[in-house]
Amino acid sequence: MKKTILFSLLLLALSAAKAQDKWELKRNEAGIEVFTKKSPIGNLKELRVICELDATKAQLISTLQDIPNYNQWVFSNKKSVILRAISPQKIIYYTESSLPWPIKDRDLVVELDIDDTPDALNIQAKSVPDYLPKKNKFIRVPYSLATWKVTQAPNNKLKVDYTFSVDPGGSIPVWLVNATLTIGPYNSFAKLRDMLRLKYQK
């Protein structure tokens, strides 16, 4: 009897853990799907965006390499500058994000890696917080990781599968970060899609 109870409890625990590993759809609007799931590290949620863009791989790469103009489409972006262009496919850049009062603004140093293969365009943007000295007016984001898997879709579109995890640092309440987590990525991809259409679909 005891073994049966223990086995049942083990199955229940495994089922709960598996459920936490699944992406949960939080927003599905205008062809942009936003998912979240519990992070294996800490209390913040991980994020995933799936959408299609009207662009070629070369056009998307060019837009991602145009770092000084990130403020045109990246949510809350105030300023982005290239610190070092190791190659066209590997760039280290610095960015500042404007957050609503009373939350202190954040800054972030990112290493962008672009790997264009015949099957997919794989992009990784990871934080390198110690690359640049900290500034007093900002809280340096200690960890972030964004990955893009971009594949060709029908009708000359690109399918984007984007994932993102972050530790914003400082004292932002976890519940506030999780409650607003889907807003920035949704708005960013909506603006990116519109910008690509205006620039290239003529």
C-alpha cells in the first residue's frame, strides 16, 4: 500500500513538472503568438514568439545589423550603439531601455551572433554584462538570452521562432515582470513586421 501511494505521488510530481515545461499561449493577435513557461532557474518566466515576416533572410539580417536604429522597433529601447564589430556576423553592442517610473532604467551589453545556414537562420543575442563598466544612472542587466530560429515559409515569408529569458537585475517585483512580459516582445515584432513591409514590400 505504501509503495502504491509513493508511486502515485511520484507520478503526480512528474506530471506537474512536465506541465511546467510546456509553453502556454498568452497572446494570439494579428498573426503573432506569444507563449510563456516557468523558467527552470528562478521565478521569472521564459518567453516565446512565433510569427511570420514579409522579408528575405538577407533583409532581416540587414535590419538586425542596423543596431543604431533599434529604437524604431525594439520596445522601450532608448539608445543602441555598436561597441565592436568583430565581423558582420558577430557584433557586440550596448543598449539602454527606458522603463516607467519608479523603476530605474536598465542598460545591457549584448553579443549578437548570426549564423546563416542553407536550412535556417540561427541568431543568438546574449548578455555580456562585464564587457563595459557600469553606469550610475542605469542598472546593468546581469543576464539575458534571446534566440531566433528563422526558416523559409510559403509565399516568400519567413517563419520566426524566438525565445527569450532575462534577469533584469535590481528590485523589480517578479509579479510585475511576469505580468508585463508579453507586452514588449509582441509590440517589438509587430513594429518589426510593419517596418519590413514598408521598407521592402513595394
